[in-house]
Amino acid sequence: MSKSATLNAAVRATSNRGEIKQLRRDGVVPAVIYGPKQDPTSLQIKTREIEILLGHAVGENILVDLSIDNAGKSTTTKALIQEVQHHPVTGNILHVDLMAVSMDEKITAHIPVEPTGTPAGVKSAGGLLEQGLRTFEVECLPADLPDVITVDVSALNIGDSIHVEGVKVPSGVVVLDSPEVTVFHVLAPRIEAEPEPAAAAAAPEVIKEKKVED
């Protein structure tokens, strides 16, 4: 289950592109918090602090006690890190989206699905494990939100599959994806076609001497 961590932030007044670029150069990441019962609020978070938090996280969904400083006054709210935008080349954090949550109200989130074990069909017959669904959309209370959903695939033989309905999830968690969707499937090994023998060389054409007519 997701454990709540502490994250400090401050209300951000800057919003134009130039000022935001300067924030990043100063070691600060722009962020926003929103929720069903509050208007979006622009925030800023120290880059090093969010990097450490993400570096210790098991999954992508992180529940935090968000301390927000607003002109010297501090308030704390429960929030879920919804999305972290990274630079496509450097990988640096560009922006963080947070959603304010209530611990007694259910939320929806996408949880990564990971296999454990080596399928029997892969181990003994050279099969290939194919993953059809990378995340589950789930509904649960914030305290019940799992970091990751693991699925034991060791019993799968060639042609066997595991569907959403066959995955055991933690208590209090409801999977919203269709029960019939395939999550894991073991394919037969690929057999490369043998190269066809080279076609027999064509017989050389015999040029006959033309008969001279009288």
C-alpha cells in the first residue's frame, strides 16, 4: 500500500515562461494542486526534495502530506502525485501535478502491473511472455492504494493466459478494466523459416549456326 510521505511546497506567483525557466535554474520545480473541492493552485517545490521522494518510491502513485507555505502561513493537505513531467533528453523534472484527496473518499488511479517468476513455457519450451496490459485502472480509498500489482506467471505454459479477472488484488481495491482483457500470455517460440535452396542455374542457351540457304 502507498505510505504517506512529507513534501514541502510554496504558493507560486510566477506563471510566465521566462520566470518558470528561471525557477528551474534556481533548483525549483513548478507544480499545481487541484481537486474536486478546490480550485487549482500553482505551487513550487525544491527540485532536490521531489527527486529524493521519487527516487525512493516503489510505484508511480505517491501519497504525500503536502505542506504548503502561503506568505508565511502553512497548511497541510493529503495529496496524490498524479503526473511528473520529465525533459525528453535530460530527464530533468519539469512539472508536477498533485491531486488533493480525502482519506475517506475513494479515488481512481492507474497502477503498474508487473510479472513475477519465469513461466514454465518460457523455461522449458523457449516460449515468449507477452504483456497485454501495463497498468490497471483501480478504485479505492487513498490508504488502500497499492504501489504496484504483481502477478505470478510461473505456472503459464505455451498458449496459457491470465486475464484481468484472474488477478488477485489487495483488499479494498477494485479493478475497473474489463475482466476479459488479457494481461499476460505465453506465445510459442518463433521458428525461423529455413532458407529455400538456390534455384538451379538456368542451362546456357545454345546458339545454333544459321543454315545458309542456297
